[in-house]
Amino acid sequence: MSEELETNADKILAEAMRMSEKIEADITVNPKKYRVLTGDRPTGRLHIGHYFGSLKNRVRLSKLGVPTMILIADYQVLTDHDAFDKISENTKELVIDYLAAGIEPGENVCIYPHSHVPEANQLMVPFLTLVSKADLDRNPTVKDEMAKSKIPLNAGMYTYPVHQAVDILFCKGNVVPVGKDQLPHLEIARVIAKRFNNKFCPDNPVFPEPHALLSKTPMIMGLDGSAKMSKSLGNTIMLSATEDETAKLIKKAKTDQDRHISYDPVNRPEVANLLRIISLCTDETPEAIAERIGDGGGGMLKNTLTEALNEHLRPLRAKRAELEKQPELIRQVLTDGVKKAREEASKTLLEVRHVMNMEI
């Protein structure tokens, strides 16, 4: 039962890269061929790592005309967070960030929390019957949590990859924008789709096998030089930060002792990270920015980043401030999204019941 998940990781990555390039080339020509599933957990407002890493790409895809389902994964907050008192508030903050960045909900774009789509969550039980304990044990996220957790792993975290498969497949998502580190999760969704189709409907498959659309944006490190920008580590710049707050945060960013600025990701990762963020704002190459700063040192590097980032985010922040005054609009976006998601889920659930011989 576990043969599919034992495929060599390098082979999975190579195939994912090949398919991602193929999809990227075709999606601009045939946007309606695809349905994108993407989203976030409502653990707080979004930061610039989210913005450059995924949010800008969602805006691009939706404006191309690609049907886009944006999931707010509120149930998943319960798997590894004790605090649940701000889930509703954080859900609304995510919607504000989405709209401020340029996402336009409507016929082509749907934003919804999965806790409000019970029809989709009914797929969890049949999907669980298609994976083994060994399949779940091999998932890197589960393995990591098992290794570092001081308390027993709860069943929600353990079956988290299966719930992700539900989120992707209920709407028949066939493209999932992810980073390379998330491929194991997507692979489980692909395996579940394949196993379901082979078992229940081999002649007329219900579910597509979703493919990754790999991000081309390099990972943005935290301002403290840690591996990744993260809200939990407090090393972020939030999209909602003011220009003064942004300047203060950047002033504290880690660089190094060499006054001459050069782009050297291997030997000078902190400096390279700041140069990359400037590059994402201005569309210059990091090398050209470094050459321009030259002997200006870390001070000039940080000033350049502050000006570039504040300039780039100024329209988003202005729109965000306006959206914060319109709670009814935000609520309506979610209400409309839930309605559309439930309609999609209901259609899929009818198909699933039919092929599993569970109609009444």
C-alpha cells in the first residue's frame, strides 16, 4: 500500500520541477484548464516573506484568469497551537491582507475558511482509509513534530497531511503553488487521489492528481539571520507595519563586519538576504544593487532597503488601512466564499458517494 510514497525524493523533486515548468508555460495560454488551491493558517497577519513568496504570485495567477481557491486553514491551527482565541480575528486579518495585495474575490476567486465547509470535511474518513500508518510516519512534518514535541502528538497533527489532501481535492484543485519543502504533503494528496480513483472509479476518475507550481522566489530569511522569516521568531516585517516601524526593524537587521557590500549568498547570507529583498522591490539584480552601494556599508544597505520596501508597500498599506474600516465587506467576502466552496464540495461529495455505492 505504501509503494508510491517510497519513491526516491530526488526523483519526486525532478518530476515536480519538470511539471512545474510545463504548467507555467501553459497556464498563461490556457488559464481555465487549471484550478489553483492555495492558502494560509490564520495565526496572525502576513509578513513580507508571505507577500514575496506566495501572495504576489496568487495575485498574478488570479489576474491571468486562473480559477483560484484561497483556503484559510482554521482547523489546522488547532493541531499545533494551544491558543484559539484569535482564530476569527486572524481570519479577517488574512482577508484584509489578501485584498490589499490585489486579490479580487468574485466568480474566479474564492476565499473561505475550511471549518465552514462541512461537505469537504466529510471526505476525511474515506481518505483516511486509503493511507497507512507507515505512510503518515514517513511524512517529514509529522516526523519533525514527533521528534521535537514534548507532549504526545495529537491525532489532528498526525493526520494533517490527509486533511491537506481534502483541502486540495474537494474542489478538484490540480495546481498547488508550493516550495520544495512542501512537496511531501502534495505527494500524499497525489497518492490519495490515485488510490481513490484506482479503487472506486478506475474507468472514470473523480479526482485529478494535483501538481506543484514551484515558487521561483528565493526564501526570505529572518531579519535576525535565522533560516526563515517567521512570526513565531519575531524576525519579520508585517505588511501592516508603518513606515517608521519598518525602518526601526530594518535598522536592527543582522549584516556582517565587511563594509564593502557584495552579493555572496554562500559567505554573506545576511547581506545577500537584504539585497534580495531590495531586488524584489525594485526589479534590479542583487549584484547591481550591491555594486551601487559599494563601500556604503551596512548603514547604506539598510537605508536602501527601507526606502525600497516602504515605497513598494505604500499602495498596499494605504488600501489596507481603508479595508480595516470596512468589516462588513470582509465578512461578506468570507460569506460569499463559503457559499461557493460548499457548492463545489457538495458536487464532489455526490460523486464520491456515487462511486462508493453510498447513495440512498
